[in-house]
Amino acid sequence: MSDAMLSVEDVHLRVRRFEGVHHILKGVSFAVQAGERLAIVGESGCGKSLTARVLLGLLDRKRIDISGVARFNGTDLLGLAPAAWRGVRGRRIAMIFQDPSTALNPVFTIGDQLRTVIRRGQGVTRAEADGQALAMLEAVAIPDPARVLAAYPFQLSGGLAQRVLIAMALVNRPELIVADEPGTALDVTVQEQTLRLMHRLTAERGAAVILITHNLGVVRRFAARICVMYGGSIVEQGGVDDIFARPAHPYTQALLRAVPRLTGAGLPEGIDGSVPDYLSPPSGCRFRPRCPRAIDACAVDQPLLEVGPGHQVACGRAA
């Protein structure tokens, strides 16, 4: 992973609370190449969004212990001081948040917020920032961009607000964009339009993307590679076509069986049980208590092993 744009190796995150220590992220490792589209998938509560916040330095470190390595083009993200993040976050790495209604400040206009992002990222004049803001809203296919710049977030539809977030993320031409469930709050047609737009604009600008989602249908259309996360660990990773055709981890197989289909017999299958209690998680594979194929080897931590070209799985049955 040394030649990757982003190399995440053996990242652990523990949260200290009054009832004890919650070991949430456990040995998270993956890489992102320049210009690549990677999806991180899994159930709610599996640690996907928390991983994104670790990479963006968005967590209060007072009660949190983070270990491991997250290196971005030579920069150690986990060791950055708060002041040093100003040169990285929003400039070299940008994030598109899940809910635009909470990501946008309700007391400032869209123009005020977009202009601030541009001027802090590029150090240009107000007039130059105004021109870039207008051009960026046009690039994300917002009709009447001048009106939107003068509007407050509550005056926009969910689809328009999501496009504003995409504009803010792209305007400073970052090398990497982390998109946390973009469009989840939107109806399916607007969500599809939003993802197509993001796909086109990131490809045009050469930005790599980490897409965080639980929607495997979106993954199939958007990403080139998948990391499947469960219980704070990456349990399988590989190319999209390979994993959809040959899922190797029982959890990945269960996720695919849970996807609704328009054709074929039978209803989608649910997954019995729930994500682990991070205060006292099971030893070894954290999916073991829910796995119908668990064996004794699953009680011990399993490394990611090659099961095909570029396809890795952490499973006792693959050892």
C-alpha cells in the first residue's frame, strides 16, 4: 500500500466512557489509489462513518484513543495538530456529509458559506470567490445559481442542498473526497441524479472518492472497488464485479442475499442478530455470533488473505 494516495493500516479506535472502554474500530486497513472510486459498505453501526471522521480529524480526542497509520500522500493524518488540518481538510481532502440540513449553517446564505470555503482554501479575493461560487453551482447543474447563492439553506429543496454540498467539496479541487451516504435523505430519482453528477465531476477533476453507504445497488453503479466492513473491521475487499460474483465472507454473502431483486424467486433474506456490543465484543471475528458457518478458528483474529487477484477476505474458513 506504500504507493497509494491514502494508506490506512491497522487503525484502532477506543472510546473511554463511564461504563468502560468501547473498542469500536479494530485493525482497519485499506488503501485508495489516485483517482479511484472505493466504496465502504456495511450495516448501520459497523464503523463506516466513524472511519471517515477519523480520516478527516473530526473527532474530539479527549476521550478517544486512536492508534495505527493513516498516510495521505506522505502526510500522517493521525498525527496532525488541529492547526495543521487547515491545510488539509477542505483543500486536499473534502467531505460530503449525509444530511445537508445539518451540514449547512442555517444563519448564513449559500453564497456566504461557499465564498468562505473558496477564500480559505485558495486565498483569493471576494470577487474571485464570487465568480468561482457561481461557476461551481452551474457545474453541479443548479438552475438559477444566482438565486441559490442568495438563499438560505432552509429555502432549498433537499436535492438542491445536496448539490450545494457537492459544490463545496469540489470547488477547491481536492485530491480525495469522502462521501458519507450522500443522498440518503433524498428520494430515489434525485439520489440517482446526484450520484451520477458526483461520478462525472470527480472523474473530470481526477479526484479519488471514498463512498460510504449501505446501498449495494449504489455501489454496483458507482464504485470500482469495495471494502466490506463489519463490527469495526474490514472483513472483505476487492473489485466490485469479483465480490458481487464471488463473495467469500459469510457477512458479504448475507448482505447480498438481503438485497431486494425485481426478478427471481423468493424475498430478500434478513440477517439474524445485531452488530456487536463494542464494550464487550466477541473475540476473533466479530460476525461469529451471527454466522451460521462459524468454526473454532473464527474465535481467533483472522488476517486478510488473498482468495483471488486483488480479492482479500478475513475468515477462518479461508485460512
